Amino acid sequence: EGFGLPPLEAMACGVPVVVSNASSLPEVVGDAGLLVDPLDVDALAEAMIAVLSDEDLRASLRQKGIARAKRFSWERTARETLEAYKRCAS
């Protein structure tokens, strides 16, 4: 998944996310999820345990995730893509 649609969909549903800090995921998730080195198994486990054991963290990630997901829409994507094409064609 090159863009990060699965974590974005999860955030839109109020599900806390733990994602790798690689590719487009940091830009998509921002501070609305926990970012970990994809090669660091211990960091991944610690992040998952933190989400499972810390109710305040879960609530914060849910709230931030829902708000962040609202910034993304197909309408906005289409509009910005069209504008990019117009700039290139000019």
C-alpha cells in the first residue's frame, strides 16, 4: 500500500494505529498514530502494548485520528490532482 489508505480508514473509524515510520505513512498518520521503525520488533511490540494498556493514549489517538482523517477526501484529492495537471499543462 503506497499511500497509507488502511491506516487512514482505521483512523476515520476511531481505531488507534501503529505504523512504520517509512514511505508515506508518517505524512498520512502524522501525530495521530504511533510511528515505529519497521525493522525494530521491540519498538513495534512496545507501541502495541502502549496502545492496549494506556486508555488515555487510546483516547488521544482516536480523537487525533478522526480529526486527521477528515483532512483527506476523494473530492480534495481530485481537485488537487486536477490543479497539478493544469500547472503542468500551462
